[in-house]
Amino acid sequence: MQIGIAYSEPGQQFWLNIEVPDGTTVAEAIERSGVCRRFPQLDLAVQKVGVFGRLVRLDAALKAGDRVEIYRPIVADPATVPRRDLAGDA
């Protein structure tokens, strides 16, 4: 079955579609993808992971078409960061 692995850092994005056997877990898919070799600072014992925006455990089984996402910790408190005006000056 085919699944996707996604991870992003400022200025770098990792997206890979890979073929994995049925019953593959999130952890196994991440290992097969090579993302931890490309980003050695990743610590799956600390960082959260999800499938399509929903948090999951590393031992969760994947289904065909799933997108595994590795999340970075929030580094700024949203309550203290000024909101940007996305509409801009029109």
C-alpha cells in the first residue's frame, strides 16, 4: 500500500510517497522513509505524530493513502505573538 510521510522545518520540506506492506505502523513507515536520517534532530520519543492532522501513537497501523505527519514543537506562545493581517493593505 502507498502512504505519504511529511515533515517541515523553516526553509525545508520533506514529502515522500512510499510503498509499505499492509499492517505497517507509523513508526515503521517513518523509519522506512529515511526522514530521521535526513533530519537527525528529530526525536520521535518527544515529537508528536499524526495522520491527516489527527494525533496518533507510533504503534498505530496505517491504511492505504494515509499521510503521516511529524510535528515540530511550538516555539512561540500564540497569546504573545501579534496577529498578522493576512488581508493586507487593499
